[in-house]
Amino acid sequence: METYLEAEGLTKYFDGVAAVEDVSFVIRRKEIFGLLGPNGAGKTTTIRMLSTVLAPDAGDVCVGGHSVIREGDEVRKRIGICPQELALYPELSAVDNLVFFGRMAGLSGHEAKARARAVLVGVGLEARGSEVVKKYSGGMQRRVNIGIALMNRPELLFLDEPTVGIDPQSRNHIFETVLALRAEGTTVLYTTHYMEEADRLCDRIGVMDRGRIVAVGTPAELKRQVGDPDRTTLEEVFLHLTGRSLRD
Amino acid sequence: MTTFFRHAFILAAKDTQIFWRDRFGLVLAFLFPILFAFAFSHAVEDGGPPEAAPRLTVVAHEKHGVLREISAGLTASGWAVDERTRQEAVDAIENGEIEGFLLFPEDFGTSVATGGEVRIHVVVSGNHPAAEAVLQGVARAVGSRVETLALAARAVGALEPARPHDAEAMLEALRLPPLTSLEMTRMGQRRHNPANFTLPGYLTMFVFFAAALGAGAIVRERQTRTLERLLSTGVRAPSILAGKFLSGAGRGVAQLAVLWTVGVLGLSMDLGASPGAVVAVSLLFVLVSAAFGVMLAAMVDDLRSAATIGVFASLTLAPLGGCWWPLFIAPEWLQVIARLTPHGWANDAFNRLMLFGASASDVAPAMLALVVFASVFGAIALLRFRFSPPI
């Protein structure tokens, strides 16, 4: 399978403390790559460097053949980001949110409206797109959050904990959306604290701890490191790799 | 460059769309200043001081004879004569109750009756030149009339040195007009419309207030990583800052349009001899406020700090900068402090233009000061702004 993203020696310090240190991994085209780790492991900092928002102190990332350091604009054209926060405007309708971010991504007004209609269908909100987002349930707001990331038809989609605090129905809808995107050819980087979610969705998983990648492989390969892959859960693998001590 | 402006305008349009849906924001930006301007314009208009008789505090050791005549003359001339003992008057000055008084010495009546040297003392609290001028004027007027009587007394004394003189009887005998008759004329045929200083004051206060509170919305966008998300779509940081500045300025311009219209049509406000200069000062103050809002967002990390500092700055700078009362009636130290605030420069310019008929060139220093404030606030915002929440 063709490599779509390649991170090499990514390092980032905050106030002299390494948040991410010498992280290297690849994501193949059209795969769902899970990035797992306890709180403070460096997942979000890594995503911010992969998506050109944060400049690495060392290392580089190549996305679709373009360096995030030297060709940031080319990289930004190819990516969509869904942060774990609801990075949208609750006072506006879902349509207005989508059109706004679409226009900021370079679409014309007409294109943005057409794309917003398509995206709303994709995230299952076509019937309520004109309502203001603050009246939505948590799950609906999460779906708008994902929809915004899809406005520029990204080749690589970053989903940072997209299912936090939502009901099973909304979570299931998001799973189906992600799987449909992969089927359409989108590459996905997915972070989550829910191990069963990663097990169900991800083709391969990278486990981070204390700013470093400690394991990469398919769910079955990771389980095999601990025991019988048919009887071992991903959560057992995770605790085996990152320890049982509490994290801040 | 085209993309820069395109992004800035789309961002500003989105913020404006949100602003028009924010009921509290609309009340704060438009309704409050209108209500305040109406209420305080009418309160000042209906108030007592301009209509009431001017008060004149007098210390006299006699309540009869010449002094009674003087008192009657002053009252007939429209003064409210307030008679006190010397100690009471001194205490009143120290308490700030009065600014000065006229002191007629113990031998005043005798001096007039005998044709001796007549003295009236003017006692004024420090640094009240206006009160001093009024009291001096009254003392001179009284003195000039009393001199006539003293002259007559001297003449009678020369003819009849052995006979004690009664000033009151002498007045009657000489049929002199009332001892004191001071004509008072209120300067100007038309009183100033109080809205000419209340509305500009509340306009500056609430334009700044709305911009300062707007900083909270920017901080919220940073916390929810919306700004970061914009950066990841290829929007440049300067475009985002320009968009935020534009939206703040657009909101301020809308406030100006509404408030000046209400002022002119609803409060019969007079923009003075240079309405263009009034508009120019208003627009410059809007730029200062918008830049302050972005600067505040650049300097704080969370919503609570943004709200606290925004409210504190607005409510502190407003009185210091002459939003609640005209600066020219404020003590000198307050006028000096006002020069450190954009409100002070703006209100001083508004007062000059709308109350004293100044021209655009007269308020050029104020306009320059506002440009400096906007530049400094904008530069700090550019240097300090962060697009991501603190780690």
C-alpha cells in the first residue's frame, strides 16, 4: 500500500520539556490509522504538527509528497481537521458554519453552499441544517464538527477524539461516516480513548506514551504481543504498553 | 493580498452575523447608551443649578443700617444672600460647601457713616479663579455705591463735625437709590443642550465597552481551537487578526450611526461648526476601541480574565476620561489623568467641537493622540496574539 503520510523524528519541546520526542511512523493511503495513548502522551501535539498548526523543533512530516515545513500551503489543501473541542460557532446554523469554513478554505459562496448541502447529508443533518448549532444535541454538534473538516474534500482527515460524550446512536453514525470516507478514498488519522472503537475502526494503530511511539501495528499484531489475539482485548494491550499508573 | 482581504472580510462578516443575533450584545451596544443619554440629558436639563439664584455668602457684624441696605439691594438684584458668621463661613470653605465669601469688617457701618476708609474683604478658597472673579466684581460694585454715601458723610461731617451720623437717615435725607443694585445677565441667549455632552460621553463609554467585551469572543475561539482550525485551512494569521479588528470596528461604526442619529433626531443635538470633525473623531475612537479589544484578547488566557479586565478597564477609563461629566468642570488633576486615556482625548475633542464651536484644526492634537493609541494597541495585539490555547 502506498504511503500517504510519513513522520520522521518529530520532536516538540514546551518550556524545555519534551511533549513529543523523536516520533516516526507512516500512514498508508486510504487506511484508518489509530493514534492511542493516555492523557498527556503527546497525541494532540503530534496532530498539531502533522496539520501544520505547530512547527516541530526537529524532524519533518511528508503529507501526499509535501513537507509540512517547506510546503505548508500544499499540505493544508489536502487535509481536514476535526479537533476534540467543538471548534465551531454555536450561534450560527450548521449550514452557516459549513459555508463559513468552506469559504475560508477557498470555496466560492456558491461552491460552499453546494458542498455544505452534500456534507450535511453525509453527517445525517440534512433535515436540521438551518437550525442554530447551540440547540443541537452533543452528538449532532460532534457531527457538525466533523462536517466542517470535510468541506474542502480532504485527502487526509484528522479526527481527534470525535466521539467524546455522545450517545451510542451518534457514535455509530460517526463510525459509519468514517468507514464511508475510507471507502471513498480518504485517509484517516483517528485518536480515541475508547479501545473497542479503535479495534473496530482502525486498520493499524500507533500507541504513544510520554511523547514517544511505543508500538505500531494492526490490532491483531498488537494483541499478539501480549497473548492470544482472539482472547486479548486492545485495552489489555494498551495497559501492557503504557502501564497502569494514573496520568495527570 | 486579495486573499488577505477576502479572508478578513469573510471573518468580519461572520462575526457581525453573530453579533446581530446576540441580544445582550445589542442591548449593551445600542440600548444602554441611548437610555443613559436620554436619562442624563433630561436630568441635567431639569436640574436646579442653572435656574436657581446664585448664592452669595456674606459675613457681616451688623444686621442693620448700611449692611441691611446692601443685603436688600443684592437680594433685589437676584442674589440669594447667605449670611453667616466668619467661623461658619471659614468652616464652609474647608468643607468644600462654598468657594468664598465677602467679609464686611466690624467698623464697616461706622466707616461709611463717618466717611472713613471703607474695606470689603474677599475670602476665596485656593485655586477657584471663577469664584474669586465673581466675588471681586460684587465687592467692587458694592464698594463704588458705598463710596457715594461715604463721600456724602464726609461732606456732612465737615459741616457738622460734632453730630454723630446715621447712615440710614442720611440715605433717606439724600434720597439716594438703593445702595446696591447689580444687574445680572445670563450669558448667551440659548442654554446648551445637555445631550451635547452626555451623548458623546456615553457613546465613547459604550463603544469601548462593547469592544472590550468582544475580546471574550476571541478568547473563546482560541479556547475551542476555532482559530487554530482556521489556520489549518490556509488562512494567514494577519488575515484573522485583520478580520477580528474589522468586525470590532464595524460594530463600533454601527453604534456610531445609531447613536448619532438618535442624538440629532431624538435629542436635538448640535454637532457644532465642524460635524465632519465630530465624525472623524468618532471613527478614530472606534479604531482605538477595536484595537483595544484585539489587544485584550492577545493578553489574556481565559474568558474570565477577558471579562474582568474588559469591564474594569471600561468602567475605570469612562469616568477618568470624562464620559460621565464634562472634563472642563473636572479638577485639574483629573484633566491631567484624562490625557492618559483615549476617552479623555475623544471627549475633550467632542466638547470643544460641540459645546465651544471649535474647528477641525483645533482638535487635530486629539485626533493624533487617538491614532497613537490605536497604533500602540494594534502593535501590542500583533506581537502578543496567540492562536492556540496555552499548553
